[in-house]
Amino acid sequence: MKKILYVIFAAMGALMFIQCSDWTEMEPKFTESVNINGDDYYKALREYKKSKHPICFGWYSDWTGVGTNMNNQLRGIPDSMDIVSLWGSAFNLTEAQKSDLQEVREKKGTRILYCQHITNIGRSMTPASVEEEYIVDGVQYESYDEAMAAYWGWYGNQGDTSAEGIEKAIRKYAQVIVDSINKYDYDGFDIDYEPNFGYGGNISSYSDRMHILLDELSKSFGPKSGTGRILMVDGEPQTLNVESGKLLDYYVVQAYYNTGDGNKDIYNSLDERFQRLLNKFGSIEDEATILSKTVWCEDFEKHKGDGGPVFTTRDGIVTYSLKGMAMYYRPGVDARIGGVGAYRFNLCRPVNDYFFMREVIQVMNPAQH
């Protein structure tokens, strides 16, 4: 492992040192020959990403796969980022997007996930003819709910509203999601789950129904599947049923605008947020396991230029929030944080060439010399 990290981060460090002097320069400037493109480098990079370590994660928006400055290309993100969740533009890919996707996945070992909100049954997976014209198999229905129920088997008060009928419909929906992800060979599914923050629905507002969905998805993704493909929930994982926890690889917490670890005067401190996870899943997983699955995230739509608000760690270190999240630990717990991430982290590219993402990678997984 030390050798792998040395090969990767020595190259990264050289790039960062060279680029830091001029953030407006979009292409790296080399003062001496630095070979970061050889087979040994990429092999070491892929092996590193297969190892157990805190991950660097982010939601990527505005993806096109083209451009002269890498602002809209996955190729342009830091090589050592582990997992990227596509925020839009995940289907009907262009040839440029397919090429971009292939390079970062196959050469760099970066795992790319499909992401969507889960609210009502059928969201993002229902044909337009059903949602807009209320036509199913050539039959014209009078309302949206009737058409959706005819297509999925149940919707609200329409269709088969028995417990069995609802479960059958939810599992059908889950399988359509799986098929769509498989079509593009993505590395898993990131569920944006925020039932108490504007995204309630006839699935998301019912934790038992969410568990049915997750149970079906877990046959293809997550630790239960044995496929190595990722299943994770971002937003409100603590709102899930307790038994849903073991179906997930990561609990991704949108700890936006956080200012500290554990100070009792800090609203929604990381310790408070972690305690909610512990309260929910502590009966099925120990604290170390929960910690190793927890990924703290900051909002780079707002904080792309500074890495987050001023943050104070439990040890009194003052820094920016994303870095503070990367330094998070639980006293007396022999485990490391699952990782950190950022919403729309790609917005950093034209501002500072992903400086904050690169720095937290080094904080969590420093190069071994």
C-alpha cells in the first residue's frame, strides 16, 4: 500500500506544486519531466482505489464530455477521486460522454454512479406517453394517477392498493432502475433521499416502502449483492428503517455549512449528525462500522471558492469545513471516517482546479514517503 500511495501522490504532488502558482492556467505547466501517464501509475491508481480507505466523493453536474478546458469532462477531475455521482445527464449519452466515461472508469478506476431523487413511484423512469398523455398500452386514462397505476400496478389510491400490490409495484420500479443503470454499466446507485426537505412521496415518505425498494435494489447493488457495485443513500439515511442499513455501502450526509465537530453550541454539529446515525443503526452495526460508512458532504455550489465555512475541530484546529470533515474522528473508536464529498464539486475546476478536493484527499490518505 505504501508503494502504491507513493507512486500516486508523488505525481499528484508534483502537479499541485506546479499548478498552485497560477490557478487561472487550465493546463499543467511542467518545469521538468513528470511522467504521470505511464502504465505503472494507472495500475497503482486502480489498486489504491480498490483498497480500504476514506473515499473522496462528489456530485458532478453539467457533464458534456467535451471542451478545451476540462470544465465539463470527467477526465479533468483529480485522478484520486474515488466515487462520482452524476447530477443529471446520465442517460442518452453522446459519443464524447461515452469516451470520457470509459477513460475515467477503466484507466483510473473511478467509480461513476447514477443519482436520482426517490419520491413517488415511477419518478424518472416512466415513459412520457404515460406521464403527459395518460396513455398506457394504447388505452387513454382520465388522470395522471390512473395512468401511473395502470403502468406500474399501483399509484396513490389507484390500482392494487393492497400491501402485496404496493410491494409488487415498488419492486417493479426498482428493477426498471436497475435495468437503466445496467444499460450504461454504471458502478452503482446513489439515492437522493430527502422526505423531510421537500422530496416526500408515496415511497419516500414511508420508510417501510423505502425498505422494499432498497431490498430489491440490493440484489444488484450494495454489500448484499456481492457484485462490488455501490448502493448508497444521501440526504437523510437516518430516516430509513433500521434493517435498511446493512443494505448500504455508505451513509452520505449533506452536512452543509457545518462549523464544527462537537461543540454543544454548534447547531447540527458533526457529532450530532453522527449520533442520529448511531441511534438508528447502532442495534445492527457497531460504532466503528457506522463511522466507516459515513461520508460528510459540503455544498460547493455555494462554497466552491473557499471549501466551506470556518470550521473548528474537536482538537481546536480552525480550517474550512470540508477539510474539517476529512479530519473527523470519534474518540476511542478504532475506525476512520468513510470519506468526504461535495455537491457540484465540478464548479471548482475553473475557480481553483479542484484545490480543496485535492487537499482533502491528502488529509485522509497522505502520501507515504
